[in-house]
Amino acid sequence: MNEPNLNQPPPTEPTKEKKNTPPNLLHFLIIALLITIVLNFITSTMASKRTYQIEYSQFIQLIESGSVDVVQLEEEQLLLTLNKTADESQLRQILFANTEEAPQMDLWDQIFYTIRVDDPSLVERLDENDVRFYQNNAQTNPILTFMASWIFPVLILYVMYYFLFKNMTKRMGGGTMGGIGKSKAKVFDAQKITGITFADVAGQDEAKESLYEMIDFLHNPEKYEQIGAKQPRGALLVGPPGTGKTLLARAVAGEAKVPFYSITGSEFIEMYVGVGASRVRDLFAEATKNAPCIIFIDEIDAIGKSRDNQMSSNDEREQTLNQLLSEMDGFDTSKGIIVLAATNRPEVLDKALLRPGRFDRRIIVDKPDLPGREAILKVHAAKVKLDKNANLKDVALATSGATGADLANMVNEAALRAVRFSRDVVTQEDLLESVEVVIAGKEKKDRILNPKEKQMVAFHEVGHALATALQRDGMPVTKITIVPRTMGSLGYTMNTPEEERYLLTQSELKAQIITLLSGRAAEQIIFNEVSTGASNDIERATGLARSMVTQYGMSDRFGAMGLESTRSQYLDGRNVLTCSEQTGAAIDEEVRAILMDCEATAFNLLSDNRQALNDISAYLLEKENITGEKFMDLLALTQEAL
């Protein structure tokens, strides 16, 4: 495959959005002035409600009646407050005698004032009637009054408006109030690439090959166009969580050396209808300006769900999807725009989104196989100091079904364990222990079982191991332990396949069910009763038996008849019945028959090897952990003795 030309001039950087300023200042001043007028009007109205003008003669009567508490002497007026001990009826008689309709007011909360006249005996009269008074000589500056009433409110409103506008702009992700419709995509240009290349992605060779070809098309379109090939518009990365879909997209950014727009599906959606569609338009408009480029939409199922008229439909999401469909159809492929998307729920995506011409390629990013797991472990182990005797293939064999994220976590846990034990390198023991930590959790040292419980757990686990070793189709035992783990297990038996398997026969599935039920059978043989420790074994055995009947056609009664379908294949893998209730009841009977037959086989198998069950269980009680090699040695010794 030809390498892309990385020596070509780097593409121009995406145009930066111009920094916007607040809207027209004149419009703001008009609005602020109107608000200030309203505020001044309200303030003056409220002030006028608390003041009441009286005649000077009424003022003299109030003084002489002893009803005045305090008088404030000003240059042009006299302000007074009434004494709360005064007779209210007398006060009203003085104040409202000449008024046709007396106003309703709280006299004690009111400020009364009268125009000041030239009265030389005023101070003497106040003193004679024991009225407190004081002179207020403060001169009111009209300029300060004007500024306090008009200029300062406008300035305060402008400051509030400026910070409110700035905060709204920041929240809405744009430079203007309309910035709510701006795209939120993160942009990685040729100078600011992710730092990750295809060398950092292992175990996904087919996916890398498909993506590499699309990158090569961006750099060397001529060799494809001369034969008439067209650039794929988009590629959909599909797979379980943790398999490296987002990592692959970041590697594409590192390899392509072109502007890379990264956004998640949920970032398009807002509570306002039309915002998502606006962000899609803005994203593709920016991408068109900076072509060739790549757009990556992570978790596209957030906006790409199938459209329907049910109650769960969402107008904003559907408008966003419609706009995305239109944009993917509308851009010119010759400009070099590629759309990548990732999801682990392809079954919920709209059919119009999946058709060729929008997403031309569906790239499966599945859980890695044995060589893939070993390659992933090598990538992550290269970042730690690994002991030269460490065997990554053995670790890969012990981690069947693990994703790339799981394997990365295991290597990191191994490095942490090496530090905890003051070692300079990561050993094989650290790696295997980290596998157990990720699968079953850490050893729970504070959980102490009583002697009977510990004995039951030991016989239970040895029962699993014996059933595996004594069956032709069983998997080799790697380890047996009765040390409780933080994820709830009181002990477990680890089996490691000798090779990677992709198909299982009916006899091999039955062997797995027998192994799962043999722990319960061991409890029945030794203690004549069963415990709650077999709950997980029963659940897994029932699931296998049901799959044999409903999906694999391994039932004499139903034959090759599909009775269940799998939903959410890349998530929980839920199975849903596709048959009638009567058939469902018959399925339950068939599953029960398989389980009863396998349990009887497990019981007979362990009964015939009871001496081995006793001897190995006694050794396990003493040591708490047995390796697979030691287990096989103990089994061989017991069989020789018999």
C-alpha cells in the first residue's frame, strides 16, 4: 500500500472566528435611558407617598399640642415626625380638619413638611414645647444630584449588561448572542495533531487498513480518480465499548496531517429546537473552508436514532438528524471532506444515515483475538519496565474476551503492583495478578470466613476444577483460590484455553455447564446440602442452556428453530424471545431438562472421584491458593494411590 505524501505543504489553519463586541451602543443608551426614567419615576413616587405637606398654622398647632417629636430645620422647609404617644384622633383633627376626605395613612411612619416662613419665635416655641430640633445646612449640588439620578444608573446598567453579555457568550459557545448555534467541535490542525498514530493502535489491523486507504485518498486523490474511484463520504466505526473506536479516530488525526474536527453527538443537542441543526450547518461550513479535512462525530446515536412518530420522538433531535443527512449529501467529495462516526448501538441508527452515499463503510472494531490481545499488550508493555522473563502470550490466553481498554488497565495495574512491592520491573506474577484484579477485584483481607464456610468454598472450587480436568472437552485449570475478592466472590477457579476458539460444539457447551454446576454438586456430596455460593454458576449455566435451545439449534425438541434474537449486540447483548408464550413455556422445560442432566453428570463425576475431592480440598484449605500445575500433580497422585 502506498504511503501518504507527508512532505506536502501543511494545510492552512482553520479561520479563527472574529471576536464580536456587544450590540450597537446607541440602542443600549436609549434602552438604559428609558429604564432610568422609569426608575426615577418609581423612586419619586415612593418618596412622595411618605411625605405630606401641611400648612404652617397646622405646624404651630401640632407643636403646641405636644404632638411633635423631632423637627428638621432646612433652608426652605421644615420636616417633622410625630410623637408616638400623641392622641391619634387629635392629630387627625388638626391635620385633616379642612380636608373633605381624610387620606388613609400611618401617621407615625409619615414625614410631614411645611414651607418655612420668617418666624423669629420658632426656636423659642420649639424649646418651650420640649421638641427636639436640628439645623440641616447641607447644600444640594444640582450636578451631583443629576449624576446620581441619571449618569450613575446608566453606567451601572452598562457594566451589568457587559458582564451579562460576556457570560452569555461564553455559555453559548459563540461570539454573539446567536453563538448558541455555533459548532462546538474541537479542532486539531496539522500543527496541533493528537500525537497518536496507527503505531499506537494494535489488534485492529482490518480497521486500520480501511482508514489508511481513506487517508491516502486525501493526500493522493489523482491515483484514485484516474481509475474512476470516488472518495468514500464517511465511515462508521462500530463495536463494543473499550475496543478503541475513539482511539482509532485520534490515530487518523495523527496520520492524516489535515484539520480534524472532533465532536460528540450530544453536543449538537440543546433544549431549543433548531440549535442542533444550526450547529451541524456551521460545522460543515467550517469544514468546507478548510478542506481537505476530517469530521469525527463520537456517539452518533445521540442524534442519529431512527425517526418515528412515537411518543419518545424528539423534534430537536430529528431536525438535527435531517440537517446532518442533508449536509452529508450536499458536500462535494472532490474537496476532500471525510466524516467518521463511532457508536456501539448501530441497530438504533436511522436507515437513511446508514445507506451508501453517507456512510459508505461500516468498520467493525470488535474485541481482539489472541494475536490482537498479545499485540495490544506489547504496545502498553512498551511503556513500562517489563521483566525479560515475562510472557505476554500467557497473559493474552488468560484474557479471552477482554477489550483493549481492559488490557491497558491490566498492564497499568501490574505496574502499580510492582511499585507496591518495591520492584524495579514488572514481572509475570504482577501481570497475572493484575488480570485477577481486573476480573475479580482485589483480595479482601478483612473478610474472614468461619471454618465451615471456608470448607464449603474449598470443596466448591475444587469441584469446579475436578469437573474440568476429568472431562475430555474441559479447559485446563490455571489457578484455584479461596481468598475472597472485592467484587463479591469468595473464591474462584481460573481456566485458560490452550488456543483461541471461535466455534463451540454441543459437547463442549455441555462440558461448560457440567463444570459450572459441579461446585454445587460437590457441596451436595460432602455436606448433603447446597449454599448460596452457586448463584452465579446457576445463572451462567442457565444462560448457556437457554442459548443452546433458542439460538444454536441444539435441542431435540425444537431443532434448528430460532426462538430468540439479540438486541444491543455490542452492549449488554440482551436476548428477546420471538415466539409465543406456549413455546416459551416449552423452552423453559427443555432448558430445565438440560440442566438436570448436566447436574446429574457432575454429581456422578465427583462421586466417582471423591477421594481426589477430599485430598485436594484439604490442601487448598491449608494453602488457600493452588496453581494449575500443582492441582494436576495432586490429582495424579490421588489417582495413582487408587
